[in-house]
Amino acid sequence: MVRGGGDGPPHDEYGVGVVALTRRLAAAALVGALVLTGCGSIPRDPDGTLERVRASGTLRAGASPGGGRVSVDRDRATGPEVDLVEDFAGALGAEVEWRPGGEEDLVAAMERGELDLIAGGLTDQSPWAGKVALTRPYATSEFDGGTVRHVLAVPLGENAMLFTLEEWLDRRAS
């Protein structure tokens, strides 16, 4: 209910000025429109990882031997996660350029922008979670009397890459 009269502009039953409220709503709508148009496509990769992989045709992947998921012999990576990453790269129209190494070295390389993905028996309990982005668990296995949930890693903040990988993993699981 709008009330008028008196010395000031009309206000509602709670004492909020109708003109002020209208201005606030208009400003909020304008800000919302600017935010939506300024964001482009969401999710985004600030460093352009997904776009670079698609454009270059190369997915730079780190292979850390571990968990029976990745084996490395003379710089050749094999195993179920290697097959998984190669299938994902194929879906992007890319081939995998493997870089074997320990987790610490591969995470450091990813932080320097030298890798797009890390495979190697990583789990959802990875100590690297603050330095790389981990996918949702895509597989489980039994280890030491417990269940282990396997993940892959992509560069921190590269949300389009993470989203695309997780979406691909979800489709593959169904």
C-alpha cells in the first residue's frame, strides 16, 4: 500500500520511499544486466587452457606413477588413467603430450603453466588441492581396507577446463 501526503514523496507501509525503492530496483537490474553481458561465457578459463588445447591440438599432461592407475616406463605412460586422458584429449580434437614425473614436480609445472592436466592415482584427499583444481571423483577402488576415490587435476582457476573434463567424465560414466 502506497501512502502519500505530508511533506515528502510517497512511501510504502514500511516507510520506504517508493521513488527510492524504484531507483534501487532499477540500479540492481542495470548492474545485473552489466554483469551478465560482461561475463561472456561461463565458466571461464582466465589463462585460456581449454581454448589453447583445442586450438593447438595438444593436451600437455603430467603422468605420475601411482595407485595402479598410471605406470611410466622409459618416458612412456600406460594404465587406465592414461587411456582416460587420451580419450578426453581425443574428444577435444587433441593429442596428449605426456610429461612423466613425481606429483610435486608436476604440480609445480602446472603452477608455471606448463601442464593442462595431471593423472597418476590422485585421490579426493590429495594434499595438492590448494595448488591445483581436482575433479569430482570419477572412479573408486579398494586400497588398504578402504575405498579410494580417484580424481584428475587441472590448473587452479581454469573453470572451463574443469567443467568440460567433469562433464566428459560424467557422460562417460553413464
